[in-house]
Amino acid sequence: MRLSQMLFYTLREDPAEAEIPSHKLLLRAGYIRRIGSGIYAYLPLMWRVLQKVSQIVREEMNATGAQECLLPQLQPADLWRESGRWDTYTQAEGIMFAFTDRQERELGLGPTHEEVITTIAKDTIRSYRQLPVHLYQIQTKFRDEIRPRFGLMRGREFIMKDGYSFHRDVESLKKTYQDMDRAYRNTIRRCGLAFQAVQADSGAIGGGVSQEFMILADAGEDEVLYTADDKYAANVEKAVSLPPDAKPSPFTTYEKLETPDSETIEKLCKFLKCDPTNVVKNVLYQVVYDNGMTVLVLVNIRGDQDVNEVKLFNELTALAGQYNAKTVLALTVPDAEAQQKWAAKPLPLGYIDPALPDDYISTMKNVAPKFLRLADKTAVELKNFVTGANESGYHVVGANWDEQFDLPPGVADMRTASSGDRAIHDPSQTLQTARGIEAGHIFQLGTKYSQAMNATYTSEQGEELPFYMGCYGVGVSRVAQAAVEQSFDKDGIIWPVAIAPYQAIVCVPNIADPQQLETAEKLYAELNQAGVETLLDDRNERAGVKLKDADLIGIPYRVVTGRSLSQGKVEVVERSTKKSEKIALEQVVSTLKQRIDAALEH
Ligand code: ATP
Ligand code: MG
């Protein structure tokens, strides 16, 4: 392609809207253009990158035996009601764009496709003999992200590869899950990226086991905790660890003490000369279930620890049945305004005790009359602890479970693991932290969707059984941008060869010089003929501008038909290393071809 004939532009200044390097660079180098919040146009260079990423994904998927298809983006609400996710996706998470058509039918724009695919499997797969089946597609997804940001990293319209597999049993599901683990590792490696596979929370997709593939970069929105021995890595949302040991309590007898102005753990410990590990902190949450029921939740946790709201959310989802509900719509820390709605009297905030009486809750329809009491393991193990006295300005010390306070019936791991904690598999290892960009996520769904949607097959014994399912997603557009986040310098993008929009660019410093132009034209034609995807910068621009632009757009090899032409040579510069060589004209094509082929070898 000739730059003189392309929609080609570069910007000198960093666009104000962009915060992270990859976003700035893609805008500046003319790859993408913002059309609205979280909505981007992929310009021709970007589209080539996206097609390359898609092609790598496709090859790796096909190699596992999965089949490509294309599913509708417009999805009837009824399908989502069947699976029970309509309310979660349109209200709780609010991630699905939903609307009503002219026939008053409710529809959503697909954020993910479990419902559609399960319906297809239900109608088309009859017998165990047809299993396993794995279908995937590469398509635009729509999600009404609350905070779209960082360009393609978190868009409201983005490209995803999503795949869904159907099985007769767990063993078969596990096999495909392992195949996907391998396929995803291959895909990300072939795209030229450094990554870490981590245990993950399954979120609203559901199911049990899941794993994310994190592209390591400082701008990553996720925190990854891992051990140096490579035996443990998890998203902080899911991570478990051994908390630091609690210090011995300085209190041996139970008493109530005046602790003025001690509504935070820090102030309290300073005042009482004790350690945060001596304190049971009682954190109030408010959960709204899908049937409209509000439940007040009191979580006891050791003073130095923080509640992991993802773990709490999962715990509350598991308890939904107790309130005749199915899913959690919202989990919040109730602020003063929220408290006013249900509190019968002002709460002793900062001084709450684990036995906070239920009569703090007004008798109201749709509000559970009792606190749901949950304890984290770290709180349960404490002896002679300090905690609130349920009276502003007072705490109790030397308290014990089963003496002054009943141990809550629900005990679970609800703490946030953090770097420096000891690892569970080997306490001599400590957790380390890194930032990651979630590139892909694979799930063993089990029978969640097939059961809800009554999707069954006939087993060898003639029984009707629900399919076991897995689902697997890669963010194609996110991966493309993450590549830039991992690979750039002060001059611009450095594309890995495998996903660069073009592999080489021939720059003509002076188009008025016929020798330069002719040589460049010839090289351009020969390189393309040899299969090297090549651009020709034949614009009527100064040489400096052309070289700057070539660096900015990040093409792996730059060929310059400059002064060395007099010796029958051209300058070849490798973008990643800036290494420059003079290569004889007749060797340019074979040299580049060889280097590019070497870079593309899987
Ligand atoms: P996140 O936690 O980042 O919101 P998710 O867990 O909702 O992502 P999945 O439902 O697992 O994402 O989707 C599969 C993949 O699609 C993700 O791993 C990610 O690469 C990509 N993806 C998800 N949301 C977006 C988005 N808003 N913009 C771009 N890519 C996305
Ligand atoms: Mg995910």
C-alpha cells in the first residue's frame, strides 16, 4: 500500500482523552478514532492488526477441533429470562444494552452468548454420540461498561472470540478446558506477548473453575498475586493466602472501656496500645436480591484485614435461596442516606459489636428483619479480642467467642489476600504482586445453563441429561492494544512482527530524486511479491517526517532509499532495536523475508 493513497495521518500531540501509553499511541498513529464514550472506529491499519490477532486465534482454535460460526448479536429477552440472567445483566450489572422493538418485544445486544448457544445445542444435539461439540465465533460484543476507558481496553463495543463447548461428562469438559488452556497460551505467545495464567473468579458468567490470562503491564486494571516458584497465581479477586499471625492480645479480662474518638482501627489501636490483629472489626453491608429483598449483612473480620467484596458477593449469592431469591442485584456499604431507609435508630458507627441487635432494623416489607451475620476465618480464630461496645465512644476488650459473643453461623474466607502474605501451598513462599490486563478467560460452566434452559441429550443408557458446558473468551481488540502497552518506546509503537499491520515500510527520503523513487518502487513491488507485507512512503514530505512516522506507527522493518544508493545499498532499520544496516539492493528482499519468517515461526 502507498501512503500517498491511504487514509494516513499522525498527530504530533498526545490526545487529551488518553491516559495510558497504548491509547495515546494508537490515537496519535492514526490507528483508531474515538466516536463516542467507549466507541471507537478501527481505521485501516488497526483493522489489519485486528485481523492478524483474529487469524492467530482462529488457527489455534481450529487446531483444537473447534468450529467457527457466527451467532446473532440481537438476542430475545426470553432466552435470558430462561437462564435467569435478564435481571442480572440489565439491572444488577447493567452491562447489557436492552430495548424494546416496535412489536413491544424486549431485546438485548449480546454481551456474551451462553443463552443463544445453549438454545442451539438444545435443538440440535440429541445424542451422546454427537458430543463433544465446540463452536466459536469472532464478533463484536456490546457491553454498557460503567467506566469505559483506555481506548480499546475497555470499550462498550469490542471484538471478542467466544467459544462454547458441550459435553456428556466432566472428564470430557476438563479435556477441552485443558485444550483451551493450551490454545490460549499459544495464541498469546504467538501474538508476541508476555503473560501469566491465573486462577479467577467466575463472576456473573457462573460455574466453578475458571482461569484468566493476564498480559503483564503496569496499566493493567487487575492485580495478580503469584509466588516465585510458579506454583500459584491468582487474580486478587480470587486469591487465597495465609494471613500474618495475630499478635498476642494485651488484654486478659473482659471489660468495657471508654475509647473516645476511636472510630477507625488505627485510632483505636493507638489509644488502646494494641495491634490491629487484636481487633474484630464489624463491617456493615447492604445487599439487594433479585426479588427486591434488602438484607443487612454484618461481616466480622480481623482488624488488619479487608473484606474481599467479590468473595462476599459469591457468599451472598450462595445464600440467596434463604431469602427466596436467585441472584444478588447490588452489594454496597450503606451510606447515611441508605441507612435512613431501614435503620430504626442511629447506628453506633465505628463502635458496632458483633452482636449488633436486630432491632436496629425497622420492620418493613422487603427488608429482612435480622442481620445476616458472617465471619471471616481471621476473626473466628481470635482470643481476648477488642471490638465495638455498640455504644459510640466505647469498645470492649478481652472478649471471646462463645463467651461474650455468639460465633456467627456463617464462617467463610472473605478476606483480601495481599502481597507479602504467605502462600498456602508452601508457607515459605510469599505472594508477590503484578498488574495485568485480562486478555482471556476460560470457564468450566458445568450444567448451570443447560439445567436452567432444559438443554439435554440422551445418554448411552437412554437417560435425558443436561449438557456439561465450558465457555472461553479472548478479547481480540483488547489484546491488540495490550500489545502496544507492552511494547513501545519514546518514538512510538513497536509491533511484534506477528501482528504488525505491515511488516516493512520503504521510505523515500526525497521523491524528487528519480533514482530513489525508482529503487523504492522496485523494492516495494519485490517485497510484496515475496510475501513481505510492505508499505511505500511515497508522500511528498520531508525525510524527517517520514522517518518519525515510520517509527510512530511501529512497522518492524524500515528500508530507506537514501545516500547509500550510490554504493548500491539501502539502509535497513529494525524498529525494536533501532539497529541500522546497509544492505546491498539485491539482498534486501531475501534478508527481510528470512528475518520475518524467523519471527513468525511459532
Ligand atoms: P473485565 O473483568 O475486564 O470486565 P470480563 O471478565 O467481563 O472482563 P469476560 O466476560 O471474561 O470479561 O470476556 C472475555 C474477554 O473479553 C476478556 O478476557 C477481555 O479480554 C475481553 N473484554 C471484556 N470486556 C471488554 C471490554 N469492555 N472491552 C474490551 N475487551 C473486553
Ligand atoms: Mg473475566
